[in-house]
Amino acid sequence: MKATFFGLLLLFLLVSSSWAQTGVNTVKSLPPEGINLQEGWRFQAGDNPAWANVDFPDQSWPISKLTRDINDPSPLNAAPMGWLRLRLSTDSTWLREPLALVIQQVGASEIYLNGQLLHRWGVVSADPKKVIAFDPLWKPIPFPLRKTGEQLLAVRFARQPGIHYTTVFESQNPPFWIQLKKQEAADVFYQQYLVIAERLHVFLISACCILAILHLAFYRFDPSRKANLYFGLWAVLVLTGNILQRNLMIATHLVADKFYIANLSFALYQLGSLMLMLALYQLLEQRKDKVYWALVAWILAGLLLNAGIYGWGWKVGGVLAGTACQLNMVRIAWLAIRRQKKGAWIIGLGAISFVLFFLAFFLPSMWSNELFTIGIANRRNSLYILSLLSIPVATSIYLGLDFALLSRALEQQLTEVKALSYQALIQEKQTQALQELDSLKSRFFANISHEFRTPLSIIKGSVEKLRHQDKEGSERRSDYQLIDRSASRLLQLINQLLDLSRLEAGKLELHPKPGELTHFLQGMAGSFASLFESKGITYHYTVSLQPVWVQLDSDKLEQIISNLLANAYKFTPATGQVRFSAAVEPGQTGRCELQLIIQDTGIGIGEHQLTRIFDRFYQVDDSATRSYEGTGIGLALVAELVDLHGGQLTVESTLGSGTTFRLCIPLEMLPVEERPGQESPGLDGSASGIPVSEPTIMPSMKEPAQSSKRSSHSEQILVVEDNRDLRQFLVSQLAKNYTVSEVENGLDGYQTAIKTIPDLIISDVMMPGLDGMALCERLKTDERTSHIPIILLTARADRESKLKGLDTGADDYMSKPFGLEELQVRVRNLLESRQKLRERFSRQITLHPTELVVTSLDEQFLQKALAVTQANLANAAFDVELFSREMGLSRTQLHRKLTALTEQSPNEFIRALRLQRAASLLQQQQGNVADVAYQVGFNSPNYFTKCFRDVYGQTPTEYASGRVGSVKKP
């Protein structure tokens, strides 16, 4: 019995010993998904090639379990180099189809099966400096089984020094992790792994790219919303980090490079978390508290820890800091919800989602010791994406809704702006229409005044002619005066209408000149005395006797005073009273104020009508049976002129008792040194507040005038006037003293002037085709006609039109209706001035064009004539025909032009220059008389002697000998 017990015990010990020596793992069958070869490994540090052999006894090697991270405690993780050996027992089922090994590692390895090398990953060397760690990224290698039974799988493993392995959330750094799969399943697994990893990063890269573009565009649209900028920067940083992560998981196999890429990408994620947190603070209007600044400092310090201290530095400065940052986002979202911040619940949902997905991602039970499958990869990637994008997606939705609300508000504002713009456009069009209407009205006033002034000129001229023809004491003289006064009154109304139109168009300006104000006011006030006396009105005026020199526009001030005094005369009955008082009060430095009071005891104005008496064309009594005439223009013009001066005008009136006008007009004082020695401007001692007739003599028009009237006088005058009556009247009056031609428009006037070269031209301004100013400019810029004096006649009496006419080169400018005597005087003066100019030249022996007071074109013409003649002095064939051809003029044009400028015909001009040159040669003893005669173009010495004697009063021989003679006009 005892022998049997000891026998069984011995057998048990032998079997146990044999099992302990062999240590064989028996695997009867291989599941479809493969198996983890994690347990049963024996590890020995060091290096010996014999350790790859099957027969080498390894029973003394300690058994080591493969871990998921190289930082976990294990003999394998602590040794720089060593061998792993695993014994397998397989059956015949393993030989039916090819097998493969799938490996993930962070070192370098050589794989042996039954002593034969299967594959080498990286570089394994006993010299640590030569070791190159390599991660195959689950790429399968063939596992060729040729027999059943016991199999030996040996791994020669080495770590590359200098690499500090880090952990990113899950175990990413297994020292050596191996799975056994069927070859087909291994290939499918590897391809699916690459596809899943690629899809993960393509999705993240695309999402971040879209978010970056979208929110940076939002920020570009609305720079005040800084959250869009911070969120866009987060998206850019995460986008860059994911590009690096894709390279880490798919493209990069060298473990050292993978480490640096992992650190750089994680640093970008940390900075991105900081930008996202900053965006939430700004978006949720959360004040940056101590937690914010502490996290900023922690993350920045963590970047330094991550770069210099590995292991715990990575976890503390990287993982924990990033997690704290995300949790702080959850906190500020909760604070915003408590403050009932509109839309904060969206961020809150994102924060809750982040917490849930992040916790699920960290649950070790989901994959810690499981076989790594595609399902695990999908689950891991999905949770990674959801945790990473939870808060950013919520933030993006919030910003998108905010932008949508902003866009809707802007769209509403844009609609309102469009409506306002449409209204403004309509108002602008209405304003343009009104401006065009004003311009049309101004042109109408100008044109109608032209039509009025032309017949007024005929009426006033004819009346004056008849008055001069009648004898003194004729009964018709009073009728003539009545007609003249009526025409003058009509002219005054026309002028007032024109002034109002210019005021409305902003074209009426003040033109102040130095003047003595007291003398001006005395003249104005005194000129109305006889008018009031004729109606039986008592008239008192008070003006200071102290002289006051100022800058004033006498025409405008005269219109103001005249209209107010005429208004008082009109509405004050006989036996009434009118008072005029003027005082000058000192104002600011260099200025004074003219204070005028015009008071009457007339019919007065009702209180309800006082506010409208300065409106244009308004009349207090506009009935057909009113007792007083008026147009409603005078007071409106007064108010506009006072406003143009920058003054003030007030009125006080009581119905039935009278009216008082008070004016205050600021004027600029004239310094003592600038005061001229003259009386007040604009007054010649007879200023009048009522229309006065102008001395005009106009003939009767019983017979139509001819196109040209001749007289014994040589001066030729061209009249250019489109009004037939006025043109014929001018021709009939001027023909008494001059040769007159007439045309009806500017084009005919230009052609006639070129053809006839008249001595003077009288032209209307407003004419069809070519107006007077264009005609004047064309004539003054033409060398053939530039010397002809031109008088412009126009209905436009404003200063601007006059200056424009004079700028075109006109010699004189007269407004319609004009006095015939004045016109005749101006014509005579212009002709006499030209005659004196010609006489001055004719007395000169040497021609100096620059000394002549003529236009630049006339000077050029004379210089050219002088140069042409001097160049041909020795040419005896040089005559008027050749002279005119060289000058580019016809003989007639040359004759008229040269005679007008020098009072010499072309022949006389040539002879004068030849004789001048001959006298110079004789003085210099340049030859005898015959030689000199030939040198200056005379064919006959006798004729030369005769001409020389006619000019110098002595023969050429006597002149050469130095005898004194008298020079005559050639």
C-alpha cells in the first residue's frame, strides 16, 4: 500500500517536473478574429544568438506578461535589450490556411520561429547607439507553420535610448504587443485600420478647416465679435494638430519621429484649448477670473514641462492641464446658464456631452485587455471625435445663431436704409428737378429781360429823339416824359426780377468798394424830397454829418433804401408824414453797423399779414379793386439784399396808423491810410429813389435801313444785331457819321469782319448760332481781326456777364436799354484812341512793336510784318502782292489791318522801312547814293532821292554830309 502511494507520488512529481520544464502553451484552435499572445512569455535580459534555438533550455527564465505601456513596471520595460521566448503547441487545424503575426511595438525587434528569422522591425544591436526603434503599425508578417506540435516563437528586442515615451489618453506605447491571425484576416484588419485612421483624420481636418474658414469670415464681417477670431484660431490649431496626428498614426514608422510629432500636436491642442476657452469667455460675457489666469499659467507652464520633463511632466503639464481647461469651459457655461444668458444652454449641452464622451473614452474596461479589433478602433475613434468636438460644435452653433441674428438685424437695417435711400433718391431727383426748374426760370428771366430791354431801348431812344426835335415849351414834351418814366419803371421792374432770380440761384454777390457813407445817405435821402412834396407828404430825414468811410456796395444799398422810401410814398396819403433816419454805431474791431429807420403814417398793415409782406409777389390787398399798385417784388428784394449783407430787417405796423421798418446792416470800416480822395461810390450827386430817364436820342423809323449806309467818313462800322428794328435804328443813326454795315447773326458777322476788316464792331450778345461773346473771342484770336475794337450790347447787366464779356477781349460793354448819345461817345472815343495809336506809330522812325499798346496778336502781326519786310529790303521786286502772300492775307485784308495799326498802307510801310535802312547806311558811309538805293530795293536812284527828300527834307547826299533837315511823314 505504501509502495503504491509512493509510486503515484513519484509519477506525479515527474509529470509536474516535465510540465514545468517544457512550459508549452497548448492552443487547440484559432478563432476567426485571432488571439493575443500576451501571456506565457519568458524574458531574459542580455543578448545571445543561441537563445533563438528551440533546444535552448529557458526553464530558468522568469515568466513575464506583456504590458500595454512601456512605462508600466515589468522586467521587459526596464531592460535596454533582451530576449522573449514563447512555446506553443498546435494541432493540424493550424496548417489548413496561412497565418500571420500582427505586431505593435515602440522598440526594435527580430522575430524567430523555431530558430529561423521571420522578420526584422527596425535595427537591433548590442550597441544602444545603433538601435533604431520602429513601429510596424499593425502591418502583418507571414507565420509559416510547417508541422504540428510544439513551436518556439523567439523575439530579440531592444529599446532606443533617448526616447521618453508619453501616453496620450489610452495606451499608445506598448513595448511589444503581438497578435496571431489568419493571413486573410490580418490583411483585412490592416487595411481597415488604415481606412479608419484616414477617415478619422480626414473628417477632423475637414471639419476644422470649414470651421476656421467660417468663423474667420464671420470675424472679417463683424470685427467687434472677437469670439469668432478666437474660435477660428482654435480651428486652425486643431487642424494643424490633426494633420500631424495623421502623419503619426499612418505615415510615420520611426518611433523617435512619432514622439516629436506627438508632443508638437499635443502642444497645438493645448493652445487650441486656450483659444476655445478665451472664445467662450468673450462669447458668454464672463469676466476673466482667477481660474482663467491660473489655467493660462498652467497650460503655458505645462508646455515647458512637456518639452523638458517627461513621464509625470507630460501628465501634469499636458493631460491634466488640458482636462482642467475643458472642465473650466463646463463651469463658465453653467455660470452663464445661471445668469440666464440667452443661448447659453447650447454651450451647456456641448459641455455635458464633452463630459460624458470623455469619461466613456477613458473607461479602461472598454479595451484595456481586449483583443485590438476594428470594432474597438471604431469605438475609440468615435468617442475621441465626439469628446473633441462637443464644446466646439456647440460654440459654433451659438456663434452661427448669433451671426444669423446679426444678419437678420442688418438685413432689416438694410431694408430700412434702402427705403431711406429710395426716399433720398426721390428727394434728390426732386431737388434736381427744382434746380433745373430754377435754372430754367433764371434763363427765362434772362431771355425775357433781353426781349424787354431791346424794345425798351427803341422806345426810350425814340422818345428822346422826339423830345429833342420838339421846341421848348411844346405840349408833347410832358407826354414824352410820361412815356420815358413808364419805360424806366418797366426797366426797374425787370432789373428787380433779375436780381431776385440771381439771388435764388446764389449768383448775386456783393461787390463792395471804398466810399463815404454819410454823403451817400444824404444824397439818397435828399433825392426823394421833391417826390414826397409833389404828393403833399411831410418828409423829414436825419443823417449824421460826421463822414464815415466804409466798404459798401452802393448799388445794393441804393436798391434797399429806394424800395423802402418808394413803398412809404406809395402807401402814405396826402398830408401824411414820412421820416428817414440813419445812424452809424461802432461794432466789432474794424466794423460798424448802419441803422436805418423808415417810418410813415400810412394805411398800415394788419398783424396777420406782417409775416408775409417779405414773400415774393405777395400783396396785402390783391383784389381787383385795390387802391395801390404794386407787384410784390420790392420788399421781397429788400429782405433778400439785407440778408445778403448779413443784416437784420424788422417791421412794426398798426392798421390805420402807419408802418416802421428798422434795418441793421454791418459794414467794414476803411482804414485811414486807404481812404480815397473821392466822394461816395455810385453817386454823382443825383442819386434817385425813383426811376429817372436816361438821355437817349432815337430816330424815327419811317423807312427801313439799307444793309450798308455810306457817308463821307472813312471809318467803317459793322453792326451785328438779331433784332431787326434795333439793328436798323442803330444803322440809321450811325450812318450820319460813319460807313455802316449790318448783319443779323454772329456767323455772318464773323465772315463780314474777315472780308471787310471794319474799324469797329457793335454786337449784341444773345444771338442765334454764334453769340456775341463767342464772336468777340473768335475775332480777337484771329490775326486778321484782332485789332478791331468791339462793343458788346446785352440785356444781361450783371457784373459776372460784364466781366465775362471783357475777358473775351471786348473793348466796351453796354447794357440795354442804353443811351444813344452814350453809345456814340463810346464809338467816337474808341476810334479816336485807335487814331492816336496810329499817329504815334507814324511819327516813329524806327518801328518797335513792343512799345505799342495793342493785343499780343497785333504785336505778333507787326513783328512778322517787320521781319518779312526787312528780309526783302534789297529785293526790288518785293511789292504789296508778295508782301500779302508772305503774310498769309489778301491784299485788302493786309491793307485794312496795316492801316488800322500804323496808319500806313503796305506800300508806305515798305517804303518807310527802306528809307529808314537807307538813312542808317548813309550815316555809316556804306556806299554812295546809288549803291545805297540798290541795297534797299530802289531800281532808280532818282526816285530814291525824291522819296528820301520827301521824308527827311534833304537829299541823300546832304544827309550823308551831316546837314540837318526835317523829317516828314512818308
